[in-house]
Amino acid sequence: MSLASSLAPRPLNAETSQHSAETASLEKSKPRTAPKSGPTPGTGAKYTDPDFMQLKVYVRRKTKTAAARKWEDSGGRELSELVETLLEKYLSS
């Protein structure tokens, strides 16, 4: 068998095309990614707590890296704690 003949498309019969149509419709209905699994509500995870929301901001990489290091060196656990502390101070001024 030559390489060209092994790469040539195979003729479709009714059963093959029926299977392809069913497979295509099933693939459309499946979610592309699995749902994110994680801790159940009440475990302290911020993404499951309705009082928290995700915030996306842009800062320079060197600023974020230096701030995260300094925050961790001072005993801070998560950078989000620092951001919330700074925003609360801003609001109270």
C-alpha cells in the first residue's frame, strides 16, 4: 500500500455518515471543559463566598512581584488581602 493511497479519503456509506452526524451533535452538547471542582461552600474559599467578587486589574509585573514579596515577608498570606486593605483605607480617607 502506498502512502498516497493510505491518505486518500475513504468513501462514506450511509451508516458512517449517520454516525458522524450523531457524534457531531453530541460533541456540540457536551461542555468543552469540566466544571471547576473545589471546596464546598463554607470552607473559606473566596470564589464560593457571595461576599467576594473577582477583580481584574493591570499593573506592571515588577510592581506586582515586589509588592507580593514584601507582603509575604511581612506575614501576609494572599495578595488579595493587601489589595482589600488598601481599598478599605482609600475609602475611609
